[in-house]
Amino acid sequence: MKVKFLTLGCKVNQYETQAMLEGLLAQGFQLAEEGEPAGVVVVNSCTVTAQSDQKTRQALRRMKRQNPEAVAVLTGCWPQAFPEEAAGFPEADIVLGTANRAGLGAHILHYLSSQRRIVDIRPHEKGEGFEPMAVRGFREHTRAFLKIEDGCERFCAYCIIPFARGRVRSKALEDIAREVQELAWSGYKEVVLTGINLPAYGQDLGLTLCDAVEAACKVEGIVRVRLGSLEPERLTPEVIARMRAQAKLCPQFHLSLQSGCDATLRRMNRRYTTGEYREIVKNLRAAFPNCAITTDVMVGFPGETEEEFAGSLNFVKEIAFAKAHVFAYSRRPGTAADRAPDQVPAAVKERRGAQMTAAAQACQLAFYQAQLGRRESVLFEEEAAPGIYQGYTANYTPVRVESKANLSGRLADVELQSAGVQGCGGRLI
């Protein structure tokens, strides 16, 4: 039977989709190619915002229309965070949460034999372990994502994810090493360690993120190890020094900011100040010369005044991020921020978002211009246009070069010669 997946949300979801797909393939299912009808359609949902839930509903309805005889499966964060709402979604024949992904195949077979709707959303429990799962590769990717941590206990005022993911759980070091080795044998040169709250890795095992980085870097065949999104407060000088010792670790750190104003950070229930954040960036740049610091910045959080926004804007300019994802606060029912007073009007959020985006893009262009003249190793991913190949340096600068030879999946040295807001152009050395 043919199966088709649609993944919404983060890199962790992408990894989990791949694990579910490989599990079904091992049970005899086949992946439906583009445009090919499927007997099973699966939507792996995101629930970061209310709009995410709407996208999930629309996606499953669309896939069901395109494959009217298919078994429709809804899984992921939305059912886990809002089980009653998701269970009432009539288009889904099978509704699962963020646990027991290994049971997906059995659920599909049971539904096919019984034609009875299945809802299996298991609540997260204190003390539960890391769900066993592993992948061997990703279609059409030159880098592999590896989930090593799940869960979050931060309870930021705007975020529903702790309710969808439960407490922090970590993958065993021997499992990390084994999976990275499998990916290396499959031809991958770069692995990206991901998690819901990645720096919390190991707190349940008496380990730290450094242990996971070291385990991945030891694997022969892998030449780059990259970190996913990081919460800043665990990046102590000791942690940074230990990571610096790993030559394979990419000098790019996506350090979540959310706001450059201390008053706003307190209302968000973020657990650091701008002064602490500034010090972490200083330490990273000292340990990793020419590293890229990237981030996420929110505008229009409830209660954000013009003065607070100006402070956040100035902080973003001061840090001079290599790249910043700017987004407006979106109300998420079930969170503290949704009930907060002084909600910011949409027009104000739009204006502030445009200002913050302009500042972030100016910083991004300056960072790329600072790369000019450097010779960097680039991992090429795809042919972006006829004879033009695109890839990334270790610090995640996008690079394009001309080449008659196929560079996809290859590492090559490049001299960076031009820069724009989208990245750099160069020549092969």
C-alpha cells in the first residue's frame, strides 16, 4: 500500500516523519511519489500557533480530497496539546499524539480490517523515557537531522509546546553514535543535532549537550556537526570552551532571543536578560572566530510599548545577527499570553515587524559582506539554476558558484567574491 506524508513545523517534526516513514517501509508499505495516489495519507502537525492548527486541518482535508479512498492519519503536536479538539476532527480516521510512533503501522492495519476510527493520544508522564526511533537518511537532503532531545519545561508565556511534548527526555549517547554512524554510511557528511529544548539534553541522564556533540564528532565520515535552535542560558563559558575543542562543530549558533528588551523578556517568562545574552554572544565569538549568530525575534508581544520595541530594535542592531527570523506575536489559546492585557493591535505589529525586518536584513547583508575574500569549504546541496550550484559554508553562509560538473552533495573550496542579502557568490578553487 502506498503512503504519503505531509510535515508541518520544525526540524524535529521532519525527523519524526522520516522515522515513521522508515517504520512503515519496513512493514511493507511503499512511498507514493509526487502525483501518485496513496492508500494512506499522514499529516504530522504543528501547534505553535492557532494558524498552525488551521493549516493542519486544511492540509488533511486537501490530501483526503486528492486521495478519497485513503486512510487519513492525524498525528503530532496538535492532537497531543488539544486532544479533544483533534479527536473531534471528522476527516481523520486515525488520530495519534506525539508518542508511540512505532505503532503507526499496526493502527493502520487495524483500521483497514475493522473500519473503526482510532484515537490513541497517550498523555505524557513524569519519568517517561526517550521514545526509541532512528533514521537512515532523508530524501533530497545533503545534511541529516538527528533528534536527540524531546520535551520542554520552560513554560514561556506564549508557548504551548510543553503541553504537546512533555518533560525533557534525552537519547542515550550510544544510540546517538550508532545513528550518526548509520548516516555516515549512507553518505551524509553533515548531521544537525535537534531537539525541542536542545541545550537541556542530558539533564535526565546526568549528561550535557557537550557529551552529545562529542559523540557525534567522533564518527568517521561525518565532517560537520551542526546544532539546531538553542536556548541561551545554558551556554556557560565552560560549555562553550568544551564545544570549541570539537573541530567538526560548525561555527553557527541559532540563539533564540525573542525580544531585546528586559521588561518584555520578563513578561514572556524568558530566563535570561539582554546583558546575559550579550555576554554569551561575546563568549561565542571569542571562541569561534567568524561564527554566525542567528536568532528569532518577536514583535508585538502583549504590553510591548513603543519604548520597549525601540530597545529591542536597538539590541538587534547591536548584536548584528547574521540572520534573524522576525515574526509578529500570534495569540495561542491555552497560554498565559493569550489571557494577558494590552494586546498589541495588528497594524502596530505589522509596522514593527517591517522595521525589525529591515534592521535584520541590514545586519545580514553586512555579515555576508564581511565574508568576502575568504576561502571556505562549501557543502553543495542542489543545482539552483542551470550550471549554478548552491551550498553552505560551515557558518551557514549561502554560496552560489558556476560549475559544469555536478556539485550536489559534494564539499568544495570556494573563494567568496560577491555578497547580497541572500548570500555570497564565489568561484571554485
